[in-house]
Amino acid sequence: MTETLKARKRARALGLPMPGTPGPLNAITDVPGVLVGSHTLSSHADRSLQTGDLPVQTGVTAILPRGFAEQPIPVWAGQHTLNGNGEMTGTHWIRDAGWFVGPILLTNSHGVGMAHHGATRWMLEHYAEPWRDNHLWAMPVVAETYDGVLNDINGLHVTDDHALAAIRSAASGPVAEGNTGGGAGMICYEFKGGTGTASRVLEIDGQRFTVAALVQANHGIRPWLTVLGVPVGADMMADRIPDRPAELGSIVCILATDLPMTPGQLDRLARRATIGIGRGGTPGGNNSGDLFLAFSTANAGPMPQLSGAAWRQSIALSDECLDPVYMAAVESVEESVLNAMFMAEDVPLARPLGGICKAIDPEEVLDLLRRAGRH
């Protein structure tokens, strides 16, 4: 790895003129109360993790919309699927009821069951009294992308304990990006991809709010890659992943906000992630699982089963004020994908054996943007 690639920097730190105003951390943790944790498994760092011929490069990312609140407090939510070759649990209820309770976990395609088991275990332990005394059921959100090119995915290395470790490590503050958590083994536009995040702040009626994204980026082929409107991928065709004529990956986008929004508005917000990833060049390939979820931490209240109330009241943003919110989501997703790529590091290929999945070279990107007059 070159010295340039060792000193990984996020898109803005590299000087890319990203649009919009980010929050203090430029991360999903800029939304008050939202915590993020991760647990990474890498046999390149710990050889004892490898049990067969292929390396282990995977993990779990946890997003806690209500942090470690002592009571199970729902968040209002909406969900959108651009291309459905993937899994995101709990979405049937989100589409019907417009809310969910508990953590969001991101992992690999074959780790969904164990991650779901771990999230359920945590909910039963953390909310022990409500679950003991009432007929409640846990339906956490678990989403996945495929990491079998860099990881022994069929070795089923992700366990419920790893999911619990990711949840228990959740914290405010900067979010680890690139080769971390569920993003450890992911590939983006045939460069090393993974976990990325970004945020935008906006003012509505004199009040300050945040819209933010976290992505697990594992999508796209090299010729599609576009940065700030410049088709850089066509000029970065070296070190492509072998035997990859079509898109074989996916992307999960989680959007969070403290804006008071209805489930219908959040559903529409989730759709805007489509535009965010489209700015990077992907059309949403046939083999891709492009799954998006948006939630709001506003209008907090108990689970309907526990409230004992026949009525509930809430406030919501006027639809006429949604345009800047949509733009904040688009910009956050676009920048999150770039941060995932710029913060990633080289990883050896598992299949086909031999070779390296290279991290993107920021200097090459910057040079192409300069030539196009964008930097």
C-alpha cells in the first residue's frame, strides 16, 4: 500500500467540494440520541479467526435510534426498496404501522439470522421487564450485503455474540468508516467499500434540525463511478475485480433525522436515497439489493401496547417544507458512499484466490476532478 493510501481521509478532508452544510461530526451520530457501534472480524489481523482455506473479513454494524433508553420507545419510520435482491427484516410492519423498536443491524448476507438473534437477545435483556410482563415480540431491523468476494461467507463466522458486541459498543461521537463492522468485506465500484456516514443541518421555522445517513456500500462496477458529476471510473480501470462484468453487490442506506415527520413522509424520504446513490453512477443493478430505511426520533412515546391510551397526538412538518429535507438526504447519502470508499483500505481477495481489492486512490480522483474543473 502506498503512503497516500495509508493516510486515509474523508471526502471533505481531501478537499472535495461537497454540497450542503454538515453537522459537527458529519455523521449519523449528529442526530441527537443516535448511537453507532461495530464489531469487525478480520483474519488478516487475527489469524485464529480463519477456520478454512478462505480468509474472514466481515462483521456487524449497530445503529441504536434511541441509544440505551431504559424503556422501548418506537421511532417513526419509512422504507423503500430500489432493487430487491437483498434482505431487510421488519419492513412489513414498518410499511403497515410506520414504526419499529430496537436496534438496526447491518451485516453480511448469511449473517442475518444470527444478527437478528443477537438483536432479539439484547432487546429481551435490556427491556426485560416490559417483555416479561406483556405479550410483546421483538422485530429488529437487520439488513445485509454480500461480502463473499473478500470473506469466507459460507463459513458462517458472524454469531449472535458478535451482534451483541456491536450493540454494546454503540456510542455517540465519530463513526468508524471503511473496513469496519458489517462493511469490513464490502466492495464499491470494484474498489474497497464498506461503512460510510455523513450529515446535513438545516433550519426550518427558526429551528435547527439534522438529516443524516449511514451506508453499507457494496455496489457498482468501475465504469459507472461518478464523483461530483465527473465520470472518473472510466479513467480508473486498472486493478478491476476479475470476472465482474455485471453488478454483484448491494447497498443499504439508513437515514435518520430529528425532524418530526409522518411515516408517509419518511417513506418518501427513504426514496431519496435512490437519488443519492445515483449521483455516484449506479442505476441499481439487477443483482443488487438497494434497501433504504428512514426514521425520525421526534414524537417520542411508549409502544402502543404499553401506553394504555386510546388516542395519541404528534406534530409533523408541512409537506411544503420537505424540499430541503429531501436535498439533505440526497447529499448525505452521496457523501456517505464516498466516505466509505475514501476511508477503506486494501484487502486481499478471497475468491478468486489471489490479488487485492484495492482502496481507491484519492490523488487519482482529485487529479481527474481538477482536469474536469471540479476541484
